[in-house]
Amino acid sequence: MKELFQLLKQGNKSAFTAACVNSIIAILKGIAYIMTGNVAMFAETLHTLGDAANQFFVFIGSALSKKSPTDRFPDGFGRLVNLVLLGAVLVVGIMSYETIKEGFHHILHPVHSTGLIINLSVLSLAVVLESYVLFKAMKEVVHETGIEATGTAIIFKSFAGLKRAKPATKLVFMEDMVATGGGLLAILAILLANFTPFIQAEGVASVMIGLGMFYVVGRVFLDNAAGALGEADIEMRQKIGSMVMSDPDVRDIQKLAVLKEGEDFHVELEVELDPHISIAEADDIKDRLFDEIFKERGVTDVIIEFDENDGVPKWEGQIKKELDEIEKEKQ
């Protein structure tokens, strides 16, 4: 039990904060829906309930992924957070389906809802709280990716660093971005339904909120399916490769693999050295490379091997090829 509490202290703080806030919001929205029968509020209740459940799962998964390797699992538990997130998206998927189904029902059979003041008050409070959680997630993205930003710059730069953020932080960011947008959409729909003849607006909003949830499901599933299998990180590979090649005693890189497991990076490196150097000199080079590689954020395991320089440059050609592939993917 003591070990469990120690692990929970290392869990993703953004996920824990988001889970607590969204649990409170879900209760408020649920009460408002029961009192008013508003279909947009029903969609928002399911949306927030799914987010809260997901984020609790994510917090626990991110904490347990920090568990030390055992004899049975010698490679550690880094990928556990990816497996937890794959399970979490099932919850969001079910909520998404129910939200869209209820929305279509309201579009086909529209009815006037009551409790305008209650609905607008609850949704406005929810948007404020979810915006706060979203901004916290943005700050976490900036912190995790080493981007320097303050004030409103955090908002814009967090989108640039989202791809390199930890899986748990990325999920919180995406869910609360959709939640904040969904809350604003629900407010607009309620106003349209109450002050214009377009009473189907709440059903349309429910369908749009459900589709936004499905988008999160798709993105999170694809990202974490790759992580569970063990995804190569090309950007980190190039960064470490450039750093290694800048060492004055390294002649070439024979092999460099950077595998991302959950929130951690595992590095396997084989470098070419001058065949005439001594064992003591090679050992000093190894220690120096270890120190430099472990300075990179998220690197937890490094294996370094040596080979004699064959005079055939390999690394420079690999960098150019991979950069070209990345550019093609962006286009």
C-alpha cells in the first residue's frame, strides 16, 4: 500500500486536477438536466462524465507506469499508460454514441425545454472551470516539451508542442479543449432554441458535441496504439544523433534507435570510433555520451556499443532521408 501511494504521487497532475474538476461539473450538469430535461445539457453531462472517468483512469495509469521493473516484467511498466488510455477511449466512445443518438432524436422530435437560467448558469460556470483546466494542461504541455512561454503565449505555443507531450497530458488537453468548445456550443444552442423558432438547435449541438468526442477517441486511440506497440521517435532520434555526432571522438553512428514507451525514451546506440584509441579512452567517451544523452527529457535507459570506423559515412545520409520523409508527411 505504501508503494501505491508513492506511485500515485508521481501520477500526471493535469489528469488528476481535470478529473476532480470534471466530476464536480458532471454532477452540476446532471442536476440541471434532471430539472430541465434539456437535451444539450444531457449531451454535456455525458461528455463531462466520460472525461472525468477517463482522466481518473489516466491519472492511475500514469502513476502505475512509474513502477520499477520486476523479474516478471524486466522492461518496466512504461507502456501501461498507453494500455490504460486505450481502455479509456472505449468509455468516451460509448458516451459519444449516446450523445449523438439523443441529439438525432431531438432533431426528429423537437420539444421546448425549460430552465433557461439554470442551464445557462451551470454551463457558464462549467466553461470557466474547463477553461481553467485546459490552461493548466497547456502549461503542462509547455513544461514537458521544454518550450519557454509566459502569459498568453502559452496558449499558442502549447499547440506546437502538443505532439511531443506525454500521452496523459495530451489526452487531458484534447478532452478539455473539446469540453470547453462543447460548453460554448451548448450555450449558443440553448439561446437559439429559446429565442428563435429553431428549437432543433439543442439536438444539433448534441450531435456536434458527440462528433467532437469521437474525434478525441480517434486521435487518442491511434496515438496510444502506436505507443503500446513501441513507437520510434524520429525527432528525438535526430536530436540525440546530432548531439552524439558533435562529440570530437565520434566518427560515425552505425545504429541509433530511440523507442518511446509510455512517457519514457529508451536509447540504443552504436558508434564508430578510431580503431587506435585505448580501452580507457573508449570508456571515457562512453561515460561522456551517457551523461549527455541522459540530459534529454524523458530518457530513462541507454545502451551504448562501439565499433571501429569503416570510413563509410552512414548517419548523415540517414538524417537527410528521414527529414525528407517528415516533410512529405506534413504536405
